[in-house]
Amino acid sequence: MVALAGGMAAGDMTGDITGTGREEDFPLPPLRQDLKLLPAENDEYGAPGWTIHDPVRNRYFRIGYAAFEMLHRWSAGMASALRQRIEHETVLTPDYADIRNLVTFLHGNGLLMRAGPEATAEFARIARAGKPPFWKWLVHNYLFVRVPLFRPDRFLSQTQWLADIFASRFVTWLVLVVGVIGIIMTIRQWDAFLATFMGFANFQGIVWMAVTLTAVKILHELGHAYTARRYGCRVPTMGVAFLVMYPVLYTDTSDAWRLTNHREKLRVAAAGIRVELMLALVATFLWHVVPAGPVQSAVFLMASATWITTLLINLSPLMRFDGYYLLSDYLRIPNLQNRSFAMTKWSLRRFLFAIDVPAPEPATAHRRRVLIIYSIAVWIYRFFLFLGIALVVYHLFFKVLGIVLFAVEILWFILLPIVNEMKMWWKLRHQARWTVANVIVMMLLAGGIVALLVPWRTTIAASAQLQAAAEAEIISPANGLINEIFVTEGQRVAAGDVLLRMRSPELTSKQRDLELQLREAEIVLAQSRSSNEFLEDVASQMQEVLRLQASLAAIRARQAQLDVRAPIDGTVRDVVDAVYPGTWIASRKNLMRIVDQAGTQRLIGYVSQRDVMQLPETARARFYPDQITRPVLNVQIDRVDRFNSPVLEAPALSASNGGPLATRPDNNGALIPDDAIYRVSGYVIGQNEDDGGGPSRAASAKLETILRGTLEIDAPARSLAVQMYQAVAAVLIREMSF
């Protein structure tokens, strides 16, 4: 069996060659003369390996022992002669199928010498197939594009001596000592160290941040390049890649495939991280040496943010950054992602459908578990990554293009792989067999479909405020002095009763002035009427008298309001401590409340935009007070607003007052909700029978103040599928509005 795992830069043919086929001899096609057969490191089982290097395309193909022995004797010319030589000179016994598989592998990867019109036509066909339509190229590359900028191999060779000095053991130990000293000094000045970050809160700081990050990332890539060059590898290109239009530097170190030493490969992959960590140690010390200013901010960035982001991003093996190659080299599994994907798909098909097909490669049980766990982790990571990228491109571009790119991202990178795998399941359906596993899976799938389609009883939770049937806030009518108070806390009053009497020197002064002005205006008007000389002024004087009379009437009305009366029948509650005779009170200040406890208690609640669509005009509900000593109440909802509330009418529900709803005050002091919320209101119809309140709790149901809690509203039964459809439809309608 030929095991092949290909990649963008390399292929892998490491399996043993076995099989059966027709016993027919055939000529061996000639190999390309420019190919190089290089020794490779042994695999994890200790078996020797070799690498075929294609210098034209700079690609590498990993082969195993059997393939090497056949290629080593390829000059035999005929398949029969090749078989005889291998059987006589080695312990292998390949048959014609094995040789055909190797020929297929060589032909498929363009490693055979071809000539003539047929070969030219085939190469043209391959070239056309390798050049996808523009729309496919755009889909694959608009998120990630590589732009080669330099061919650094000659420069690296000339300056390798300098890199060797910095990579020497002496410099490494020196950096460690300096770094430890810097860390100790930083711990002693930790607050000052953190305060340096504020230096980036301006344009100059942002420029220094960009320059510092660029310099650090250049040194990171040079670390990879110099390390690879130290071990004799070529570095053909260095450049910049754009990941969702964010520039990321890269170095082509694919020539590291030729390395046979496992540790050397690990050093090449880890070189960039090592450079950044050494820079961070030196920068931690330099922060205490350089004077305050942009340079100190730059070394602070090196000592803090850069290496942390490197460890978080580059060390992750779930994407093809340094961490991926470190894990691949550590496990000695080239093309780790492709091989793990193939192994997991094979295991999934075998588990679900008992499909008896050979594994993509021979592996121990432990190795299979490693590959499967890794691939599942990558799939989960990619799902959220592509979902995040879809949201980024949606918000990054103008709406029409954003919607298109969002759809492409979801369909192409998330849904298409799932559809392709399901197509493969359908293709292999004739090989599937019933097992306990797939019966359980089918039952779970059927149960999931039922759970999605069956309408379930739904309840909607709303933040709510329970209040008396009638309630009135008593507010001071004007700036003034309290003369007398006629009520006390808890006293029962009737509508129209005087609660307190105020005196306003300001209004008294204005009234006196207006009375004098009115008297004077009436005298002038009388004189104008009695004199022919001033008859033409009568009309204007009459207007002045009327104006002063109206102003005086308004002042007298305000004076009458200084006798503060109860607007409703009820009980006096929440008398302000500052309300007593002789106290000065400003205008529009709360003095007390009148609460009517005799009527039916009412509730005001607020639901979200998603929930308001599910509510009918009337519904039953239950109110759960925040105070657990209060009973649960049955509520009848009698009004559901279909327009969002511009102002929060229940201040107790505001986050500023300890409630759950985020609000902000406007210029007039009203509370404006941060999110769209919809008002629902209703009245209490009794205590909940399941509450088991008892006499003490029933007595506590008497409401003397506002009570905050949660309103659980019964909504019509709906299936989960309908709920998801409505949620998606609401988002689409909202986002597609131009």
C-alpha cells in the first residue's frame, strides 16, 4: 500500500508497498534527471526514510524504504527486471501492483521525464487545471496572500558569522543573566513599569509601536532564516503575507525538509520565538537604563506585548505557524494536518458505517488517537476562526460586499467541507453496515430532529417592577421654606388634604412687584382715557394692564400651590428626612409618596426585541420578587408595546439603581436604555398556589413600596427550529436594511 500525504510544499510516501495486481510486465518510465534523492530522518518507528527534492518547484516528497529500493534500481528498465533485482538484493518481495502504485505516484507529482506531443498536451492540461478560475482564486486568496519581497540567501551567507555570534552559548548565557537582573528590578518597580503603557496613547506612541513591532517581527523571521542557513538549508524567499489585510512577515524555510537531524528541525522552527524571548529579556533590563521617552516605550513593548502575542499566536499548533511545525517535528509526523484529517475521516466512517476500507496509513493505536485528537481540535478552532473572520470581513467592507464575503466565508470554508464529507458518505453507502454505533447515532439524530421540530412550552423572562395600583410622588412646587407639616409617615390621607404648607419669599417679592406695576399701569390707563392728548396710547396701555394681570394671576396660582395637597387617597410613605418646619427646599424636589394599597397592584416589565416577537397581546405570567420573603404572584399581562421604549419608566430597574437594565441619563435626567427594550405591563390576580406562602408570607404581600423582581411570561409553544428561523430572519432583515 502506498501512503501519500501531500502538502503545499512537500509530499510524503512513507508506507510499505504491498498489494496484488495482474502479472503483466511493463517498461519503467524514465525519471527526471534534475531530481535529488536525499536521506531523511528515521520515522517514529525507527524505519529509514528518504526525500525526493524537485528543485524546479522547490517541493519535497517523503518516501519509505521500499520506494527507495525501487528507485535505487530504476535503471532496470522493466518491471520484471526491477522485481528480480529487489528480490535477490533485499528482503522485499514487491509485485507489479506495488510498482504500478509507485509509477502512479511519480506521474501524479510530475517526477517522470515526458516528451512528445502527448506529454506537451498533458502538461498544458495540468497547467490549466492548476490555474483555477478567477473567482476560485479570489475565494482562496482574498484572506491570505503572500508577496515575496527578497531573495536573502546570499545576504544570509555573507552575514552568517554575525548571527552565529548572537546564537553562541556565551551570548545566550549573558542574555539570561541580564534578563534575570531586569526581571528582579522590574518587580520592584512594577507600577512604574505598567504606567509606561500610557506613552502609547498618542500619535507618536502609535508610530513607535508600529516601528517596534515591525523591527521585532523582522528579527523573528531572520532568526528562522539564519538558523536554517546554519544547517545548510537554502532560504529562497522572504516577504509579507496579508492575513485578512493584516500584514504578517514570512520566511520560506521549506528546505529544512532535507535535514536528517530531528533536533535541527526543531531549532529551525523555534528560532523566531527564541529571538523574541531573548529580545524581551534584554528589553526588560534596558527599560531601567534608557531615559523616559519614546525609546523607553519601545523597549517596554519588546519586554511585554510582543513576546506574549508571539507565545499566544505562534506557539498555537492549530494553524500553520511556528507551533504547528514544532509539533509536527516533535511528533515526527510530516504534513501533520493533512494526515490527521485523513485519519479522522477514516475513523469516523468506520465508526458510523463500519466501512471496511484500509487506513490512510499504518499507525499504532496511540498514534491514531494523537492524530484524531489533533484534527478535532483544529476543526473546532477553524470553525470559530472562520466564523470570526466572516464577521470581520462583514464589518470591514461596505454592506453589499460585506454580505457577499460573509456568505462566501460561511459557505466555502465551513459548510462546503461538511457537504463534501457527506457526499463521500453517500458514495460509500453500499459498503456501509448496521452496527450498534450507527444505530445509536441514528437514534440520537432522530431524537435531535424531534427536539427541533416539536413545539415546546416556552416562557420568557422579563425584568419587572411591582408597584401599587395608584401612586403619586409629592414634589416641591417652588423654592421655599416649609412652614407647617400636617402628616407623618404611614398616615392615611384623602385626596385634597393639605400635606404641608410652604412659603416662598421669591414668589412673595414677585407678587408685590407685580401688584405695584399693575396699580401704576391702571393709573396711567385712566389718565390716558381722560385726556385727548393721550388717546392714541390707550390701546398699548390696555395691553400692558392685561399682561400684568395675567402675570399676577400666575404668581397667585403658584402661591396657592404652596399648600401641597394629596392628589389621591392613600398612605404617606417615604417622607424625606429633610422635610420639617423651617427647612428650605429647592424646586422640583421629592418630598414624599402617596401609595394607594387598596387597589390592584400593577407590574411594569421590559423584554428584548427577540422576545417581544413571541408575546401575544395578553398572557399569563408569574412574578418572582428579588426578596425571597415575598410570595410569588400570578399576573395577567394586558399590554405589550410593539415599539421600543425611549425612556425607562421603572427607575428601580436601572443598573444605576442596582437593577439589571443598562441605561444612561439624558440632559433632563430621564433614563435612556442602552439596548432596545419593549414595555409589558399587567396586574396581579393573586398569589401563586404552588408557592406555599402561608399566613406570614401572605401578609407580606401587602405592598408599601416598589418591589423589583423577574416576570416569567407564558408564550405560545414553538419549536426550536421556528425559534432559530425567526432569530436568523430577524438578523438578516436588520443587517440587510440599507
